[in-house]
Amino acid sequence: MLAKIHRGVKKKNSMTKKLKTLTGMHDIFGGEIALWQKLEKVSRQILENAGYAEIRMPLLEDTTLFARGIGQDNQVVAKEMYTFGDRGDDSITLRPEGTASVVRAFVEHGFDKQEEVTKLYYLGPMFRYERPQKGRQRQFHQIGAEVLGVDSPLADAELVILVDRIAKQMGLSGYDVEINSLGTFVERKPYLQNLKNYFEKLAQDFCDDCQRKLKTNLLRIFDCKIESCQKLCQEAPVLLDVLGAESKKDFQIFQEQLKKAGVHFKINARIVRGLDYYEKNTFEFVSNKLGSQSAFAGGGRYNHLVEELGGPATPGVGFSIGCERVVMLMQELPKVAAGRSGVYFAALSEDAVLKSREFLQDLRDQGIKADSFFGVKSLKAQLRRANKLNYKYVVMMGEDELKKNTVVLKNLETGEQKEVAWEFKLFQSLG
Ligand code: HAM
């Protein structure tokens, strides 16, 4: 039966296997959820405030989209994509990033015909079959934004400032904003030839992976974490030294804009970015508190991606924030005690359980947070639960109170307790 469902997949599963999340994929729950919700809420507010509209793309796309968009020889495409044939034998891929999908949507729906400049944001899961480690998952989440239709360093700077403001509102500090210019594809051609000549002379000293990159993806050699390779890169020519006039000017304006907005940045001539579509201004947000996976956001300009994906010549620029890494940084911050709110009903008899359901629905209908257990439980257990869930009030109801149409109201903040006539206006006034 399973073999029939999963055609072509190795039959590791059995009906008795203990089920758990796949390697590199995690459930997100409990105390962490408040941090995720805060990150999502603040990002939405900041992005919408700056004129970005939300777009929700499918998780699955035609494999060609990423092969053409990110680059056939790129490590993400060649080694890390979740790609498989669907039941119609089409090759489909779980999106490894959002930019290619946004551009696909831009072209598919002719957004350029509706507005001169398109500003979109998205949030959701991405999938890369990487070796999991701290800060690196196979399913991870990004909040991203893209500006299409304008080749201006002002747009590049706007995006960096937005990431900076989101990070600050999350309480993060002590991170570095690193910027670079990768020049245009035209400027890069002679540079790449130079770099190749330079690296080839040292080829035997590079690690196996870098030796492979020497043939397929030269610039990514700068990304190698191995110390001996990094040393070899130190003396290598950098793109910043050979930029054309326009790239230089754009990089200059980019920096001026960041300074004016109070974003402290460093120029890092070795940022090459992991995806092949980048040109001109690029950036990364890094924190040394994250370990080796130190970037919690990254992005840059991509002026040929729309054309590459079959659309009209349209420049673009964008960023993505890695949510897991931002949440990791938020977890390090001093905890602020969450305020208590809402009403918990502690019913002490079957009749009280039924009555409490009526009362709590009345409160919920009026927008007041209210909950109860579905049956009778000891008072001690119910108080413990109300406390754990951070409720402000507990309403205790037993047979006596039912007869008198009263409740015992306990304020968990002050410990104060009194018997009062039941009326839910009471809670509106108590807040
Ligand atoms: P990226 O640098 O590949 O860029 O990813 C952006 C961020 O996503 C990274 O800085 C990191 O925080 C997070 N990230 C990436 N891979 C993982 C992983 N395996 N586990 C946890 N977090 C991860 C992009 O994806 C581009 N689409 C950004 C962009 C938008 N460029 C232009 N527009």
C-alpha cells in the first residue's frame, strides 16, 4: 500500500515504524510561538507601513523555475533541492527560496502592467536538503521582500533599512550589516577570468569542494569555511576593485543612504551570496552569537532574473530574513514577563461544567479571552492550570454557587478572592 502511494521512493517505511519529524524539520510550539508571532506581526507592520503588499506563493513549483532562476550549477540547485516527479511525471520542487517564485508570479500575472514599481513581501517555509546543524534546518522559514521595476540604490538601501528596523524591534543588537557590490554580469566577466587564473595556480592547495567550485562556481570559493582555503582567498583579487562607474556610484549612494538612516555597516568585499542571480549591491546581516551559520538575513540586487524567467527586462532587489536564526537570537534576550489576561472557569460539579460553558461563550463572544476544562477536575489542578496558562482571573463554581447564582472570583495577580453575583459586565470592567 505505501509502496503504491510513494512510487519511486525507497521503501524504508513500515506500518510499525515509530513516527517522528524528518531530519532537519521541527515542530514549533510552546513558549517559542510567542516569539514567532511577534516576529511575524512586527515584520508585517513594518513592511506594510513601507508600502509592501503580501503575496502567498505555492510551496511547490516547476523544477525549471529554480534551475533557470538560481543557476543550474549552483549548490542549492545541484545538491539541496527536494525535487521529485509528481503523479503526472512532471518534475516539481519544494521551493528552496522565495525570490524565484515571486518573479514567476510577477511575470505570470503581468504585475509590471499594473504598476511601475512592484513591492511585495512573503513569509513561509523553504526547503533545502542540507546537512542539519545549529541554525541550519532542511525546512526553515523566511520573511522576504522584493522590489521589482526600479534599478535604484535607494531601493537597495530601503530594504536594508527595513531589515535593520525589524531586527531592532525584535530587540536584537550587536549584529553586523555587511555590504558589497558584485558589479554587473558584464563587469564580472573579465574579473572572473582573472580570478580563475589566480586560483588555478593554487588549485592543489584548495579543499575538494573548492576544486569543484573552480570549475563550476568560482565566486563561491570565497564562502568556504575551511581556514586554509580562506587564507588562499585573502590575497585574491576582489570585485570591488574593478567595478564600473555605475556600480561604483550605486554602491556609494547605497552607503550614504544607510548612514543617513543610522544603519552601521561594514564593507565586506568577500560577500558573494549563495545564489547566482545577484548583481551590484548585496548585503548580509550577521551575528557572532549564531555560531558558524551566522547570517540571519541576506539579499541584494538581481537585474536579469525577470528576463531569465521569461518576463520583460525588469530590475529587481530583495532580502530574506531567516526566521529560525532571528528567533534563536531573541531567545538569548532577557525575558519580559508576559502580562496576565483572561478568565479561567474552574467548575467543581457536572452542572457547573455545563453552566461554565455558557458563561465562557458569553465572554468569548464579547472578545474576552476565556477557557475551561471540559469536565470536573480538582480545584487544585484547575488553579494550577490557570496559573500556568497566565490567566488573570479564575472563576470557581460549585453546587452552592450555582444555587445562589454567584461565583467565587480570584484575581491571580493579587491573590484577592471574593464571592460575587455572576454577570459578565463585571469582567469587562475588570479588563
Ligand atoms: P539566502 O541567503 O539563501 O537568500 O537565505 C536568506 C536567509 O535565510 C539566510 O541569511 C539565513 O538566515 C536563512 N537560511 C538559509 N538557509 C537556511 C537553512 N538551511 N536553515 C535555516 N536558515 C536558513 C535567499 O534565500 C534569497 N532569496 C534572498 C533574497 C531575496 N535575495 C533577493 N531577494
